[in-house]
Amino acid sequence: MGIGLSGRFLGFIKTLFYANLLVVQDLGLLAITMMLIEVLGVFFETGFKDKLIQEKKDIHPYLDTAWVIQLLRGLAMFLVLFLAAPIVASWKVPEEKVSLTIAVIRGIGFSILLGGFENIGTVFLYKQMEFSKVFWLRLLPLTADLVVSVTVIFFYRSIWGYVAGRFAEVFVRLALSYSLCPYRPHLSLDWGKARELWKFGKWIFGLSILNFLISEGDDFFVWWYLGVSSLALYRYAFRFSNLPATDLTNTLSQVTFPAYSKIQDDIPRLREAYLKVLMVISFFSFPLAGLIFILGPDFVQIFLKEDMHPMIPAMQIMAFKGLFRSLGAARGPLFLALGKPKIHWILQCVRLFLLAVLIYPLTRSWGIEGTATATTLIAILLSPIGFWLVCRWLKCSVWRMLQPFLIPMAAASVVVLILVLVKSAAGWKVSPLFFGGLLVVAIVCYGGAVWLLDSISKFGLLEILKDQVNVLRRRKNSL
């Protein structure tokens, strides 16, 4: 959790600086570049690292092959970006920005090529759950990215700051991957072992494509249908409303997957581990969703420039999408650990079908607010199916699976009601100082409500949170 909190904070700071230092049009071009990286990351996904983490037998014979494939993947992505840059830059990009867009895309491609040299031995850090090293492996590159990118953008007001930050992140991660891991890869490719890894990886590849079409398909649709400026507003509305969910998802995928894999054959232990993770997620997700919905508009008006304000309604809608995404974040790693990526793949197919049906009519009617409504509805509608499958596989009653939600949901509802009453009494006018006061009130009220409800119900939420804090302290002492 400490890894996720650190990454979340750095990502939030960077996003805030970008939104205030760059014009909306440049933010749109930056969004296009980031989307291209995500596209290639998906279509060149091998799933080999996930298989190496999930595999119970000795993985050393497979590491060199996986590393060579990783190098080839980086090279292929670089070539695609280099060749496709002029085509992409001709699609609804202002004429005066075309040459800049081409150069930036190609620069990012070169950073991806360099990133392919990362030590494949880092899989041992996740497999053996050496989270103190994982902490530095994730935190230091993100810090380098933040410092370099924000510095360049501050002085030059150019999206070249994003490219500079990417290179800083890549160089730091490369250095750490070899300093933290004793394993040294060699140029050795065994196609037989690659095929073995691909038997599992093909489902990860399929899931990656579906996840991309679902999570990024709406961005591409907004770009195509509404233009670059609307894309920037929509991306930032999603970023601010789903920042907690995104980081929770990434953190859980890297932390819980290896943990679940180790106990995949012990259903009672796996069930209890899953329920504890779900309780911790609920503790953070419900109040964050409520705060984003109630205080998000005030945050945007106080801390972001005026041309970003039209994103507020979409951001409020997607606060609920972020809630359901974060609550479902534990399911993906569980499906993989149980060896059921096919089921996850089928669910994502259904999600993609619903997106294709809903996105055009709702966007045509309400613009980016309609797009936000479509994606949020899908997250809400499919949540019960994933919930039912987890109950079945973990042999858990519906009531037991609902318990982790009850206290955080009730406490967050109390906080939202209090904030509405306070803002209403103040005439809905929020100054920076008043905004800070509301956050303090929200934190105190939420903590008090959780303590009271947990004491009455005896669910043990606070005890589980205390255990997590103790784990973090032990990891901090081992650094």
C-alpha cells in the first residue's frame, strides 16, 4: 500500500502541474502521445512476466528467452512509433503542431527502445515479495520523471518536458533493475520455452487488448468525434476522478497477484486474503469517491486554470466509475492466480460490447459527459457478475462478501451528508482555506464514523488496517 500511496501522490502532483502549465491544445497532443504508448503496450504485450511470477517451478531456464523477447518488443514498438508518427500527426492535429507531434512521438519511441533493456530479474522481487526493493524500483523512477518533466515544462512550457521525464524515468529504472537484482540476462532465445510461456501469455495478451479497448477506446472515440481539446478535458476528468482507482489497480496487480499465486491451492486462506484486501480497498475507495463528487468541482475551480473547468461534470460522473473500478481491482489478480484468465477475458468482451452500444448515442447527446456516463454505467452493470463469480470460486456466501463494503460505505455516506450541509450553509462558496477545512472535517468525521461502526459491528476493519500499518513499518525498517 505504501508503494501505491507514493506513486499516487507523485502522479497527482505531475498531473496538476501539467494541467496548469500547458494550454489545453498541448494537453490534447500530450494525451494523443500517451494513448499511442498505451496502444503499443497492449498490442505488444506478451504476458511472460505474469507467467514467470505465477509459475511454481524454477523459472531460471526461461529468463533469458523472456529478456530477449522483451528487447525485440521494445525494438518493434520503436519502429512502429517512428513510422506511424507522421500519420498520427495528420489526424485532427493543428497544422502548426504537426512537426512537434512527430518529433515527440519518435522521441518517446526511443525511450521505449531503451526501456527494453531492463533486467528481467526484477520478476524475482515480485515473486519473492521483496516489497522494500519494489518500493524503490517504482518510486525513484517516478520521482525522476516528476522532477525532470515539471522542471522542463515550467521553464519552456513545452510538451518536450514529458519526453525528458520519460527518459529520466527509463534511465533510473534501468540502473535500479541491475543494482537491485543479482541476476544478469544473456542473449539467448529458446523458441520452445517461448511457446511454453505463450500458452499462458496469450490470455494476458487477449486481456490486454480488451482492457485497452475498454479503458482507452472512449478516449479515441472522443478524439475522433469531438476533437483534441475535448480529448484533453475528458482525459483529465478521468485522471482526477480515477486516480485512486488506477493506482490501486496497478499496485494490487503487482502485489496481490504473487501473493495469491502462492496460496492458489488453499481456498480458505485465499478467501481470507481476498476479503482482507477488499476491506482495505473499500476503506479508501468509498470516501475518495464521495470527496471527488462533492469537493471535486471546488478543487478544479481553485487549483486549475479556467479553461479546464468544463471537465467538472464528467469528472463527477466518473467518480462512481472510479469507485467500482477500485472495488473490482482485486478480482483480476485473483482470476489470474486461480488460472482462470479465460473467464476474465469473456467478461471484458461483454464490457467491450456494451461500450460499443452505448458510447455513440450518449456522446452525441451530451458530449464528454455522455461518454463518461456510458463508461460509468458499464462499470456498474458488470460489477455483480464479477462479484458472483468470486463468491462461487472462493466458496464464500454473499453476506460474507458484502461485509467489507458495509462500514466504509455507511461512514462515507455520513461524510458526504455532512459536507453537503456545511457547503449549503456557507452558500456553496468555497475558498482555498475553507476547502482545506472541509477536507479536515471529512477526514475526522470519516475516521470517527468508521471507529464507531466497527466497534458496534465487530467486523474487525480497524484491526486489519492496524495489521497493514505494522507490515508497512516492518518493510520500512528493512529498507
